[in-house]
Amino acid sequence: MADLALYLGIALLGYIIGSKINISHKVLALTGKFQTAAIAVLVLAMGLRMGANQEVIKNIGSIGFYALVMTVFVLIFSVAALYIVRRLMGFDRYGMLGEGEVRDYSSSNNEGSAGINKMTVIIVIAVMCGMVAGYLLLKFYIEDFNSYDHIMGTIIKVGLCVLLLFVGIDLGFDGTVIEHFKKIGIRVVIVPVAVIIGSLAGAFVCGLVLPISIKEALSIGAGLGWYSLAPGIILEKGFVIASAISFIHNVLRELLSLVAIPFVAKKIGYLETVSLPGAAAMDVCLPIVEKATRSEIAVFSFISGVVLSAAVPILVPLMLSL
């Protein structure tokens, strides 16, 4: 909760700065380039942290395969669920509500399509390099993993704060966020509900085809990308294998989302990008969503991440009690 308050405060500070200070488009373009560089550093730090984590490395095998299958199904079903909900609520593929509100985002999208592809490549390379470097550091250099993990965690948190500050500045500079959400109203909460339904539906299908029970599969899906909490709850109930699958699945959900967000934004829809990372939509993946879509979608992303984070400690024990 302390981290949530910190991230929200930083984003609000950025919003105030962006709305009060007259920022030229040239300066805004420079901040966009800085955001891309900061995202690369952040993702590299994530790779360094996970590559040095023995729990991740030792479970890359059959358990890793099950986790990968679950992640693919959960992502597909989550996107499908939000796609259906978006159409039912009357949003276009750019997240705009109603014909009278439609703006031409297609030209800016085409203009930035190369940038989006470039960002995806940067993210993939940064993650891979980070994980390889993290593994080598663990094998030949790191003596105290806990200290190393703490340092990486601090770097990631600082990087997130910097990125969220710039996301807030973008939102404030745009100046239409409050008006947009007055028009949308309570429908903003339907987005995380759709993500939950899609995640659980994908997990249920996996429970039918993988050598784990439906109960275990649903509890893994109910983790919603929160790899530091959900596996612990599952392990506490005595499901050791499911806990290991849950950990890797939630890590993979975050990593694959970083790569998939630009693609989904371009090919399917802006709102659907929010469904991919689950709980991480409010922090790690928020800058990627904002960069690949537009300012208002970042607000959807943050609210969805907050709601999903609050739902995890309720849903996981509930699924295990079935």
C-alpha cells in the first residue's frame, strides 16, 4: 500500500506540473525520448533481478512450460474479454466513446509505428541481456543475493517513479483527462472486471489440459500478475507445484506484456493493452501503455492495476477454497 501511495503521489505531481507549466512540443518530444531510454533501463534492471533469482532459473523446465502455456491462454482470454466489453460499452479501438468524440489517431499511429516496433525490440533485447547478465552475476560474482536483490529493487522503484512522473506530465499537458472520465463515469471499473473474467476463463481452460486441478489453475490465474504475493498464498495452502507455476506465470505475464502491449495497441485496440499486465498495469507496464497508446488510456491502466491488486488477496484464497 505504501508503494501504491508513492506511485499515485508521483503521478499526481507530474499531472500538476504538466497542467500548470507551459511545455513546448519540442520539450515534450525530448521527454518522450527520455521515457523510452528510461523504460529500457527499467526493463534491463528487471532482467538483472530475475536472471539472478534461483527460483526462476531452477524452475525453467516442465513447470516453466506449464507456466508459459497458462500465460499465453490467460493473455489471449484477457484481451478477448476486454475486446468484447469495449465493443459493448461503445468505445472505438482508440478508447474513444461515441462518434462525436472520435479523433484521428490513425495518422499519429502510422507515424509512430516504427517507434513502437523499435520500442518492442529495445524491450526484448534489454530483458534478454538483463537476464543473461543477472545469471552470470549470480554464478560468478554475487555472494549475498538478498543485498543484490534489494539494490535491484531500489533501482526499479526509482526508475518507476521517474517514469510515472513523466506519465503524469503527459496527462497534465494533454488537459482532457478529467473531462474524458466524467463522460465515461463508472464504466472505468468494468475494465478490471473484464480482465478478471478473462484471466480466470483462460486459467480454467488450462486446468482442463494441464496436469493440475481446476482449483489450482484458477488460483494461479487469480494471481493477476502479482508474482510477489500470489505464489506465497498458494504455497501457504500446501500447493507447492502450483505455487512454483504461479510464480513463473506471473513473471512471464509481466515480461510478455511488455513486449505485447505495442502490438496489441496497433493491431487490436488501445484499451485491450490494459488487460495484458494485470496488476502491473498500475506500475511497471504503465509507461509502456502510455507510450504505445495515449494519455487517457494510462488512467484506465492505473485504475485497473489498483483494482486488480486489491482483488488478488481475495480471489486467490477464494479459488483455493472451491
